[in-house]
Amino acid sequence: MAGSALWPEPLFFNFFQTLVEKGANVTIELKNDLQLTGRLHAVDQYLNFKLSNVTANDTERYPHLLSVVNCFVRGSVVRYVFLNSSDVKTEELQELCRREAMKQSSEKK
């Protein structure tokens, strides 16, 4: 899917999609301070996440989540996504971000 002024290139969507293909484990921190850890099962263009083998990092505060195995996390409630450093090619990601920023600045001129 090519980008346009209304729909920019899905840089982070593509990045997370590669993590889905690897079956990477991630920790997602929500805006209510809840952290969920699990295997990244799916992601969509809105950065909604599906996790499997989910565990809540604070089971004393959220005991009702002990029985949750799979969950859907709406992208708008995500504060941070923590990744294993081995899953991230930092230089490649920085270069892609640089290119995207340069492309956007040239389109504004």
C-alpha cells in the first residue's frame, strides 16, 4: 500500500508486522499503567495489537487478568511497547525514520 498525504507510509506498522512474523514477545504498557506481556500475534494499521500467552505484570492489582490468555489492545490506549533488543535493528529503523522525515519535509515545500 503506497503512502499519500492522508495516509503516510506505514513505517511502524511494517516494523511491528515483522515482529508478528517472528513471533516476538513484547510488553505493552497501557495509559492506565497496566503492563501486559505476551507473544505478538497480530497488528493492524491502527497499531491495535493482538497478544497471546498474556500475563499481567501486576497480578495483585489486576487479579481478574490471571485467567486471560489472549487479548486485543486498542492502539489508542497504548503508552509504550517494550521490545527485546535482539528483535530491533536500530540502525535500519533510524534510517527508515530519517527517509520518511526527509520525504515529508520535501512534500511541504
